[in-house]
Amino acid sequence: MTERIWLSLAHMGGQEQRFIQEAFDTNWVVPLGPNVNGFENDLEKFLDEDKHVVALSAGTAAIHLGLIQLGVGPGDEVICQSFTFAASANPIKYLGATPVFVDSEPDTWNMCPGHLHDAIEDRIAKTGKKPKAIIPVHLYGMPAKMDEVMAIAGQYGIPVLEDAAEALGSEFKGRKCGTFGEFACLSFNGNKMITTSGGGALVCSTEEEAKRTMFYATQARDKAPHYQHSHIGYNYRMSNICAGIGRGQMMVLEDHIARRREINQLYRKLLKEVPGISFQTNPSAQFASNYWLTCIIVEPDIAGFTREDIRLTMESENIETRPLWKPMHLQPVFDNCAFYGDSTSERLFNDGLCLPSGPTLTNEDIKRVAEVIINLK
Ligand SMILES: *Cc1c(COP(=O)(O)O)cnc(C)c1O
């Protein structure tokens, strides 16, 4: 059996163990410590927009702490892109609030500004109050139409929390994803652009927000010699060991971005002649996806096979692929949530597939994947 090709494996650059060794040598094998500060500084420099980054235990924790600071609570509504991973929406429920799902547009596959506008108007009409926050997602690394989303949010005075978990290094109009909203979440889970073996960060607009994030992330201790609490806190801070991995990963981030983009180009070249296959594509030069995962859409009528045909054949060839995210408005757990849209994300889910895209894949691996599709005809 040939070696399995995985969807998105982590790749260590080599310097990670040096930072971990330093932590051991200085006995900083505890939460917090120099690697945490170092990693946060590296991220702030990379994002290049005078933001304040707080390293946390997960991207999901980042969304949770962002929503808390936007004042989300029981009885509130939060608008969330429907076409995403459940982690974008779950923290809304942690807070006793209700998600309102908005469909994608076909250019970027991300939040449709038109449906967003309709959703806000209709929620105000139906509930008498504005949604508390808007969560657009840069899915698979593709930047959402942030100028339009920010304009609508601004028009209604609703803050934006960007889910940039998949989009580290992506840019919209030359500006990094994760720097548009009041807050943004990043993820360093095992299969993301970089990993800390599990972790995330909240990108904050002010130092005060960053301090409040750290306060909530470390059990919300009041200033007192004893343990005193006037708020409910969380244990969400990143450890000094994980941050050491993150510092090492920052040294190879640019290489990872370049390689994932190269892999995307290679797939396009190899599959150019296959009818009925199209790609998630930067709609114009304003968009610069990191191409975290290369995603294709299969039109069965033209291709003569379905995305499930591809997936099952890949599996028999020991290659991991994955259907696109199932939209939240179609998930049993969010059954009774409001949805504004058409069938855009549903169609993407039905016909879309993520191809192996990790930075450790060789050109030969990519050719092996493409051959499976080419030979299906
Ligand atoms: C991975 C991911 C998250 C959650 O990040 P974790 O670090 O796994 O908690 C949130 N949103 C999206 C779109 C993601 O892909």
C-alpha cells in the first residue's frame, strides 16, 4: 500500500525544540512566561496593524472571550456566517445568546453583504433590537469581502469579530486578515497554517481589551493578595511550552504560506483540462488567500462524477479528502436558528471537496492526487 496522503499535516521547522528547551532550562514549564510574550510579539509584528495579540488555549476560546467583551449575553442575537466550522458559532451558545446565520456569496464563499444587510434589518424589525455582533469567516483562507461587511456593520454600529482561524497570512487590499474587526480569532490547531499543538489567539484593537482578555483567560482574579473574584473567569491562557512551538513555527510561516499557494497553483495546472471542476479562487487582485486548503467544486452533470465519487476513490487510494463544511443552518444542533440566504452554501457543501494541501506534500504527492480525478472520467 502506498503511503497515506493526509489533508493537512503539521510541519515543524526545526527551531521549535530550541524554544521548548529554553523553557525547561529556565524552569518556565508553567502557563505564561517568555515564550508567550515572544509569540505574541511575533504575531503582532506579522499582522502589522498595531494590534494587541493575546495567546490562548484555542481559537474557540478566543471567540468566546471576544464575544464576552462585546457584551453578548442571554437573550442577545449574534450574526454568524453559516458556511463555517461549528467553532465559529458554538461560543454564541456558551453565552446563552442565539446565532442568526447568514449565507455566503459565490465569489469568496464567505458572508454575503446583501444577506447580512437583510438579516440586520429583519432582526431589528422582529425583535426590536440590533444583533450584538457580526462574525464573518475567511473560509479556507479566502478573505471575506471585508470592506462591504465593515461598511454595513459601521452603518448599524454593530461590532465585528473576524474568524481568521484559517486565514493567517491571507490579505484583503494588502491588509492582513484578522486586523479588520474590533476583535479577531486565530487558531494554531494541528492542521492550521501553523500549530502550537493546540492553541489560538485573540487579536484585540486596544491595550485595554488585551488586558481584559488576559484577565478573563486567567480566572478573572481581582487585585488582592488573596484570591478574590467579581467576575466569572476561564482557564484559557496558552502555556509557555505551547508558545515555544509557536515561536518556532513563526519562523516557517512565510514558507508555509508560499508552499500552500504553490500547491494550489499546481492543482490548477494539473486539473485544467478536466471538465466540471472549478476552484475556490481569489475573485480579484484585492484578495490574496493563503490557500490553507485547496477546494474544488464538482459539477456532476459536466464532470460525469460527483464529489462523493472522488472522495471514495481517493479513500481507496489511501488519500484523505474532506467535503466542504456543512453549513450551520443545516446542522441539527442549530435547527431552530434564523437563516438569511439562498442555496449558495448548501450547493458548495453538496458539490465541494477539500484536497490535501499540507506544506509537507511533494509535487509527486499532488500529482498522485490529481491523477485520481483525471482517471475518474
Ligand atoms: C479551527 C477553527 C476554529 C477553532 O479553532 P480551535 O483552535 O480549533 O479552537 C474556529 N473557526 C474556524 C473557521 C476554524 O477553522
